Amino acid sequence: MLRNLELKQVTVKTVVAETPEINPCSTVQPTCPEPEVKIITEPCNTLPTTTLQPTEINMLTQSYSRIPPTTPQPPGITTVTQSYSTIPPTTPQPADTTTNDPCYKCEDGWKQHGEKCYFFSTSKSSWNESSTGCSTKGGDLVKIDSKEEQSFLRIAIQQKIESYDDLFWIGLTDSAVEGRWLWVDGSPLNESLTFWFFHDEPNDLTEEDPDGQDCAKMGPMYWFAISCKVTHRSICEKPAVALCV
């Protein structure tokens, strides 16, 4: 019995002696190595895009403005847009019967307007000489009786002037009594129907002429008072010849 126990102890000691030494867990290498991690330090905007843009898209972006609309516009629309200002109004405008009244006629070189004829001189002379020149032609310096007549003369002057100082004598003067403006036929000026140059006219400045500014001249817009001795072109006026009975 004792012999058997001794044999068992020897056997146990042998088994213990043959058991390999086990290292601590902290020194055991992992069965699966950790994956290597790389840190990307390059900026994001340098990374190429994963999906390349088709060439057709780039071409479409660059030449978008040259692509015609999907629905072509009719040629007539473009024509109307470009030449709209040249299209006559749907309602024809009446002819200027006041200027070209067939019942009245003027001599060659005179311009008709209603029942009157007007002559625009090309030579320059003083107010008195101009008045005399109009008389020899069967008329006198123009007398302006309405806004409509003033408008007609203004437009005619704009078409005839060659420089800014190209003005015309009209038949208005206050040479008899200062401040009392009369037309050549002796009728007084209607103060509600005047076309002086703003509030500065008329005046009687004597710098250029001691006699003052006693005669009226007309430009493309307004009237001006000036010395009667200055030379200007002139506008003569006389009745048109009536053709209709």
C-alpha cells in the first residue's frame, strides 16, 4: 500500500516536472496583428474626384449661351422687335393740312402755313432794313398771333439755322415808347401770349447801344430783346393767294 502511494507521488512529480512554463498573458502576442493606419496630411482639394465628369458636360457648360432654345422663335418676332419704331401706327395720322392747304398758294421761296406765307431771309441786316425789305416783297416782318404759329416758326428756324447765333428779326418793337411793345401793324403785344427768354427778357441794357434794346429777334425756342442796329436774318409774312372760291 505504501509502495503504491510512493509510486503515485513519483508519477505526479514527474508530470509536474514535464509541464512547460506558461508566460504571463501580458507578454503574449495577439493572434491577429493590428492594421497599419496611415494619416492623410494632404489637403482635400488636391484629391481627385472619384467620378470623372463626362467631356460632353464640360462642353455643354462652356457653350451654353450658344445653344439655341428648344423651341425656335418665329422669324417674324425678331423682325417686329428690331423694326418696331418703323412700323406705322394702326390708325393713319392725318396730313398736315394747315401747312399744305390746297386752297392757298405761296410764291416760290416762301413757305406756306395755313393762309399765310413766310420768307426766311439768308442775308443779315438791321431791324429797320429788314422791315423795309419785307415791304418790298409785299409783306412785313412776321407778327405772331398764336402758340401754333410760334411752334411752326420755331421748327422752321431749327431747320434753317447754321450756328447758335443765327437768329431772326420778328415784327416787334418798343422803340416808340420804352416798355410798350407793338407789332409792326401797330397792335399791342398780348402779354398772355409771349415767348420771351425766361424772366430776363425783355430788358433795356445799354452796354452795346445807348438807345437800348428796342427790337425783338427770335431763335429756335424763344424771343430776345436786342439793339435794333444789330444785323440778323429776318422772317417776312404776307397773306397766301386764295385759290378756292
